[in-house]
Amino acid sequence: MKKREYSPYEENAKAFHDELLESEIEAVNLARKKASKREWAKYTEKIIHIIFLLLGLITVGCVLLITVYLVISGIPAIREIGLVDFLFGKEWASTAFEPKYGILPFILTSIYGTAGAIVIGVPVGFLTAVYLSKLASKKVKSVMQSAVSLLAGIPSVVYGLVGMLVLVPGIRKIFDVPDGASLFAAIIVLAIMILPSIIKMTITALDAVPREYEDASLALGATPIETYFKVSVPAAKSGIAASVVLGVGRAIGEAMAVMMVAGNVPNMPDSLFQSVRFLTTAVSSEMAYSSGLQRQALFSIALVLFLFIMLINATLNFFLKREKE
Amino acid sequence: MSNIITVKDMCLWYGEHQALKNVNIEIPEKSITAFIGPSGCGKSTFLKTLNRMNDLIPGVKITGDICYEGTDIFAKDVDVNNLRKEIGMVFQKPNPFPMSIYDNIAYGPRTHGITNKMQLDDIVERALRDAAIWDEVKDRLKKNALGMSGGQQQRLCIARALAVQPKILLMDEPTSALDPISTSRIEELVTELKEKYTIVMVTHNMQQAVRVSDYTAFFLLGELVEFSKTDDIFSQPQDKRTEDYITGRFG
Amino acid sequence: MLNQSLSKKRKSFEVLMKALMAVSVGLTAALVLFLLVYVLMRGIPNITWELLSSKPSYLTERIGILPDILNTVYIVLATLLLVLPLGVGAAIYLTEYASNKKVVGIIEYAAETLSGIPSIIYGLVGMLLFSNSMGTCLMAGALTLVIMNLPTIMRTTQESLKTVPQSYREGAFGLGAGKWRVVRTVVLPGCVDGVITGCILSVGRILGESAALLFTAGFAHAVNGLIDGLAAPGATLTVALYVYAKEQGEFGVAFAIAAILMVLTVLINFAASLVQKYFAKRRSL
């Protein structure tokens, strides 16, 4: 076919038309590109949001995982032994020919040990905190606060070591008992170990008491000491209660230091100077060589300990929430 | 002159509280519109609605229409990030990022995908020149922006907003945190900017509204009471409440 | 009236309380001082270059803690490397993304629960979760420590995220930046101090940890490289202290380790407060 010839005018018009078309196509393409880019950005934003959500939920996942694992591995032994025999049995003889798996000695030891630590640790910690929060000079406060932080940072095995070599022989000599490794030694070590949590938290609570309360009391003619104990302390009572609960949690959960000073014999805690075993140490002392039902029973002990802790956590949370209000 | 923003029957609630009631306004292009009114009258809230910054506050509910160049800004297919690119914002307190001056200005363009160094240099210079701060900072572009004075920081923030080439610049009491000298520099700058941009500013200062703005809107208790040319509103207000306010009887 | 002194009852309360407080503070101070001096006095003489640079051998009856030092370093590195992205990510979710208050409440409660669980339980669960599948090894220990330290990193990061001024976020959003860009460029650089503080606190906690590692990481004393080390069982310094003191009666070595741990604890506390002060100062500028 013969190619049609364009007149110059027509050539021009065509070029113009093509150009117009081209620029139009370009514009459309650009718009499309922009739109798809926008879509893409929206998409990635969504994915990133989901990733962060998952990261946020990891803690929840961990708590669930821990709970489920402890329940699954703790239930079988309790089933086999029987809940009552397990919780209230007075004898633990896991390696005997006829093994007995009663954990009452451990439960009572843990309760007595924690109670003892609270009885000694709370007053000392509380009074120290009042002094540091209200009376101490800035310098003393800051020095003592770093001292308390140090106390909190010392690894529990170091407490155990010092307890083993200083406290245990000391108790043996002073009280003239055959073995110093006892409930009493454990109580002392635990009392020291909970001190920092109690002091820190009480200071925080007391520091937060509004100055106006104290001024009002002082203006009524109360002395500073009276004011601190009768106005500031009651005002901070939720925080102080929380510090005690936190101390309970620390004490009941401590394993290594107690392991090194309590003698680690599954006795009923009849006397302060008896060698005893705590819930925590019951788990760790036999884990390395246990098997079968014995091992499962250890998991059950862990489950009991975990339930105690969850209860304490819930209490702590209750007080902390009240403190916030 | 055409209107760049048209608002129809807009209401806004913070939870139960209705902060804006049936606002109707048309904002003309390439002009300066000032929003005045006593504190808590809703003028800042309204300003922040125009580029959907209120989206960031939980519990906000909005009804009515806001059209920017003919498109509804609340429509599903509107990308809020692009909207904010078109409608920039300068805040009450200068809020430069803790980065270098250069990086502050380049933040917006980089956000919208410009990575070419030459192009960025060009944009940064142009924005700083437009904001009349180029001569003061050209030798220390790599210095941290937090080291500048308050007035300089605010002009930097204006430059930062200009760098994404918006059509509209929303300014939320841009001079309230500044001294008188910095304030007059910013006012000068704003008047120059209206050549290229539409500017909407909230101001507490009525003299400022008179000095810089072409149009003025008076808000009271969440209502747009009056809107007209600045000269008219200050010389012959139509509404009694406007008159009371501009003659200093309340607020 | 004015020169009348306090009633007897009030006065005795005053004196009693003052005395009790003095005794308590004195007791606490004395305790810290005693622990510090006693451990250092008994430990430092036992720290020799040989102890630090060799491994224990039953043949030569020599004890060295080099493997334990290395293991500690490995486990610290591995734990931080894993826990940082998780903890920081969780904190970002809570402060930047989460809009549902219930979800935030649940996550925060879970974090509090995690920080209240005693390490012996972590040890047990770590054993079930990790050691049973991958064998007793440093990595299993590190994974256990990751769960333990997650709440710490999360909390410190969250606290510092809260101090990033809202105006930065507004500024960036106002320029049309998307959420992720705002988080990455404006929010994250602001939480460096929280991350560093969290790391320091975590290192302290890892150094002091023993109960959670005993059954997960084991107590071998072999010298390994980082990668083989993570796959092999090994004792950290603290676990080694326990083993030497409780099982082997090597008190000299135990005190040497205790002294080292004590010095590290002091240093870590010092570093933590230094970092806090530094950033507080920078923020107030």
C-alpha cells in the first residue's frame, strides 16, 4: 500500500496530537504509580502495626506459656499422690524404698521463713526509709540510697556464701546448737535480702506524700517526728503495704541463698534451729538427679510455689493500684 | 478569587462534649485568614481538623463536610499523610526535631520519598530562603536545631513546613511563645508567604489579626459567629457578640 | 505556755522513734559496709592472674575461672541481643500503637507478673521449654534470661518513650509522615537512654543470676568460642561461685568470684546512675 503523504500542516497537527497523547499517558501513569505507592505504604503500615502488636503480646504469651507448662507438668504427680497427701503429708522421702511425697514441711518452712524475714526485715527497712525520706540530709540520703541499691544488686549466691561462712558458724557458737545451718539462718539472710525492696518502695511512697499534709500537722503544733509517723506514714500506707507484699514475694521465691544456709533437710520446721528445706530449695536440690514420679513431684512443688507467687502478685497489684489513686 | 477550603455544617465532639457546632466557612486561596476568639472557643480545634490532626486524639467524632479543592478530606480513599503534605502545619510552640537544621528541613521531603542529595540541598535552601532564615543559618546547617533561639526555631518550623510544598499553611498561634521582635519578623514573613500559599492562622492577638490577615473569623463557644474581610469585621461587625469581643468587653 | 515542754508521753515517743530509726539506719549501713569489706578482704587476695586466665583441671588440681568469665560474657551478649528488640518493640507498641486500654492493661499486668516470678521457676520452665529440646547449653540459659529480663527492658524503654515530647510526634505527623516513619525517625532516637538503662540493669541481673541457669545452662567449665560456647553447657561466674562453694568447698575461689561480682555490681550501679544523670541533664537543656 502506498504511504499517504501528509501535508506540512497535517504533520504538525499529528505531532501535536501525539505529544498531547504522550503527556496524557505520562500523567495517567504517574498518577497510577503514586496511587500504587500509597496503597503499598498503607499496606506496610498495617504489617508494621501487627508486628508491634505481636511484640507487645509476647509478655502475655510468656506468662501463659509458663502457667500452662507448670500446670501440665505439675498435675500428674499430684494426681498420682493425691492432693491431700501431697499438700498435707508430713514426710518427704523421695528416694526411700517406699517413697513418700508430703510437702507440708516445705510449705510450712516457706511460710515461717518468709514470716520471720518480714518480722525482722520490715521494721528495720521501714524505719530506715522514714529516716532517709524525711530526716536525712541530701547527702546522707543519696549515699544511703546507693548503698541500698548495692544491697539489692548483690547476687544471692554471695549472700549465701557469706551466710555459710559467717552466719552459720556464728549461730552454732552463740546458740550452742549442733548445726548452725537452720531456719534461723535462712530467716536472717532473707531479712537482709528483702531490705532493699522494702526501703526503696517505702521511700518512694513517703516522698510522694504532699508537703501540705505535713505542713498542716506541723502548724497544729505536732513535732516533726510525730508528723512523719502520724500523718506521712498513714498517707503512704498503700505504698508501704505494697513494699511488704513485695518483700514477701522476694522471700518466698529466693532459692540459692537459702539453699546454702538452711541445711536443706526435709524436716518439719519445729524449731528455729532445725535444718529445713524450703519450697524453692526442694525443687532445686533434687532436680539434678531426679527421675520418674520424684521428678514430677518436683514440678508439682514448683506449681504450688507458682500459685503462692501469683496470689502475692495479685495482692501487690491491688496495693499498687490503690497507691496510684 | 476561588475558595480552597469549603466547610459545611461541621460539628465535632470530644466524647460527650461538643466542641464545634455547625461551622460553615469558605477559605479563599492565597490569602491570610485569621481565627480569633477567647480561649476554649474551638478555633484551634477547628484548625487542627482541617488537616485531620485531630485523628490522633482518641474519642473525637466529626460530622459534616470539609472539602479541600473539591475533595472531601474524610473520604475513604483520601490518604491522610498526603493531605497533611498539602495542608502543612506550624504549631504554637516551636517544635524542631532534635536533629540538625538541615535534617529538620529535609525530614518532610525525605518522608515523601526524595532521597537525591542535590535535590534535597536545593529544597532545603529554597525553604530556608522562603522562611527568611537562610542568611542566619546557612553556615551552620549541620548544627543541632535545638541550639537556636525561640524565634529562629519557629521560622525553622515554618521552613520545615514549606519544604514539602504545601498549598495551605495552618498556623496555631505561631507567635504566642515568642518575644515582640521575633513576632514581627514572623508576621512579615507570613505576609510575604501569601504570594504563594494560603495561610490560616489562629491568633490570640487581635492587633496581629488586623496587621496581617485579609479575612477574619470570630469563634465563640464552638460557634463560628462571624466571618468576613478583616477590615469589615473590625470596622463594622455585624454581630453584637463580635463587637463586644473586639471592643474588649470580654475574653 | 510557750516555754512549756512537751508532755512526757509525747517526749518519750519522740525519743523512742529517733532511737529506733538511728538503730535501723545504722544497722543497714553497717550491713552494707560489712558485706563489702568482708567479701573484698577475703576475695581479693585470692584473685591471681593464673585464676583469671586458666581453666580448671583435675589433673593439675588447679582452678581457673577463665571459662566462667567467657561464659558470662557470651550469655550477657546473647541475652541482650535477643531481649532488646523484643522489649523495645513491646514498649513501642504500648506507648505508640496501642489504642485499646484493656489490651494495654493486660500486657502491663503480664509484665508485672513476669517480674514477680522467682528465678527458680524460670529455671524450671526454661529447662522444660529450651533445655529439653536443645540440650543444656548457654543458649537455653540465655533464652530463659530473655524472658526474665523482658519486663525490665520494656519498663525502662516505656518510661523514656513517655518523655519524648508529644510536639515531636505532632510535628512529624503534620508534615505528612506515616506512623512508622514517625516512630523510626523521631520517637526511637528519644528512647536511647531507656534502652541503655535497661541494658545496664539487665546485665546486673544476668550477672547475679544462678537459680535460673543451673538447670538450663549447666555448670561445665570448658573454654569455648562464642558460637560453640552458646551451644555447649557452661557455668557463668555466679553459678561457678555456687558450685565451688556448695559442692566443692573451694571457698578461696568462691570469694574471689564474689569479690569480682561485688566490684561489678558497684560499677553497674554507678553506671546506671551516671547514665540517668547524663540524660536528665541533656533533657533539661
